[in-house]
Amino acid sequence: AVRRPAVREVRGRGLVHGVEMCDPASGGAAPDLAAKVSLRAFELGAIVFPVGPAGNVLELTPPLTLSVGDADRALEILDHALDDVDRGVVTDDKIASFHGW
């Protein structure tokens, strides 16, 4: 498994999971980071919602008809989105209208 400094915790039950995003430097909640990953995942073909009181948890709620191939593809997209956000592909300006969506 790849460890990512911005992922504090992954938790869930059944098909519903959350990926808690944090600022690697401070350890605090990172809602902007969650919004960037969510937007980039959407652009790549997956719907991942930023939720929670601080807006820093990525909610993964697939359909009940999820196949193993669909799950693999969704994780590839999420991984790609995290990489792109790390590389600065998604700017603060780009999430201005998306943040809180």
C-alpha cells in the first residue's frame, strides 16, 4: 500500500468509506485538499464527495451494482487524482466555484 502524508485515516463499513485528508505539515483538517481531490476525481470519471464538519473527508459511496473492475478503476482514479493534486494540477482558483459543492 502506498502511504500518503495527506491521508490521515481511511474508515468505513460495507461499501461506504471515508478518506480523511489532513495538512501534512500541521496535521490539521485539509478541506481545500479534499475539494481539489474531489474535483480532479470528478474530471477523471469518479464521484467523490468532500464531507464532514470540516469538509476534509472524501466520501466513497459506490452503487450496489459495483463490480470488482469498477472498484479497481475507482481506486486508480482516486490515486491519479491524489497524484495530480500533489503535483499542483488543481489550483485554488479552480476549486473556488467547486468548494462546498
